[in-house]
Amino acid sequence: MDEDLRAATLAAGPLLLRPWLPDDMPAVIEAYRDPAMRAMLRMLVTDEAEAQHWLRVQQEGRESGSRFSFAVVDRDRSDELVGNVALKYPAPGSVSAEVGYWTTARARGRGIAPRALGALTDWAFEAFAGDGLARLDLLHQVNNEASCRVAEKSGYGFAEVLPARPPWLLDGHRHARGRTGGVRQPSLSSIAEQAQLSRPHGESEPVRRSRTLPQSTVTPSTDHRAGSAGTAGGRATRR
């Protein structure tokens, strides 16, 4: 793995995006105490041993080139840890990869997620341009409305509804951003309205089938899971 990629550090205004360090263990444990965050992630951290494992996964991901996680710290607040952003890149030559993020409970509402995700997105397209990376996906469960807003603010247009698959109990959304910008799609409200008009009168069952939307430059993937934008799992599925 290229040393520049392994040690990559990014800046976004007062935010510094840097590799995770062993000294971040207490902050990781504190972040994962937030019930709202725990409900959206599939890798949980409850004690020092699990925090050490989580940090080791981030380090190994950088070394293998399969995952680039950045601790997000606020330099205007004494380098307070405010979140995590990650690029899950399956292999050189893949046209797409997945991004994920989470923010700490007390850092929410400060515009941190869109700013950090924007910096990660710009870096990913530049760093992996030679490998043919052309699209980034952001996934979240349908009940995570905050991630929908973050996606839109970060230029990730809505692409499709994903059917639920274990361990996720709910359907999900896939948002996508191409190298040249976000993918323009019909709004979620218009999609819901179209689905309602296509059903018999009085039927209100929600849309659950993965669907491709018209006039899209996105190639839908059938291997996606309806997960969270904060998913902290391993390598992204190759697409």
C-alpha cells in the first residue's frame, strides 16, 4: 500500500481528518455509548477490548487498502473527537466504492457530517482516479432520516430503495455521487406518490422492492444490504 494513502490526513475548515490512533480508545468508547448511534451500527464497542479491536480493524483496513477510516477532530475545540468517516474500497479497478460515517452525540447539529463527508469524497475521487473509481455509494436504513439529509447536503443523490437483508430488519436507501457530481433523481416524496397512485384504492403497503430510477447514471447493485451510513463493517461488496 502506498505510504501516502496509508498516512493520508485531510482538512475541512476547522475539522481535521486523520488516521485513528491507539490514544483514541477512550473517545471511541464514549462515542459508542450513544444509544442512537448504537442502533444504526453493526459493530458495537462496549469496553476497552472491543475498542482496541475496533481500532485494529481501522488500522488493518488502511494497511490492506480495503478501508480508509478517518477520525474527525475539531481543531477549534481542542481537537475534540466529533466523528468518523470511512471509504470502503473493494479492490483496484472497481468502478464504485462505499462511504460511511458517524458523528458523536454532542457534535450533531453543527454541520460536521456533510463537511467531513465532502472532504472524504473529494479525496477518494482524486486518490483513486487512476484505479477507475467513478461512483461512491452511501447506504442507510429508511428510518435514518438524518442520513438522508446528510447525503443530499453532500451531493449524494437518491438512487434506489434496497430490500432489507439480515442483519438489517428495515429497507434501506442507496445514495450515489459520481466523479462529476451527485446523481439527480426524483425526490423521495414523488417516488412515494407514484407508488401510491399505482396501487388499488385504499392499499397503503410501503414499497419494499429494490427499484432502478429513470434517467440515472447509476448502475444498481443487487448485492447491497439495507444498512446504515455509519456501518462499521469490513470490505465493501465488489460491484
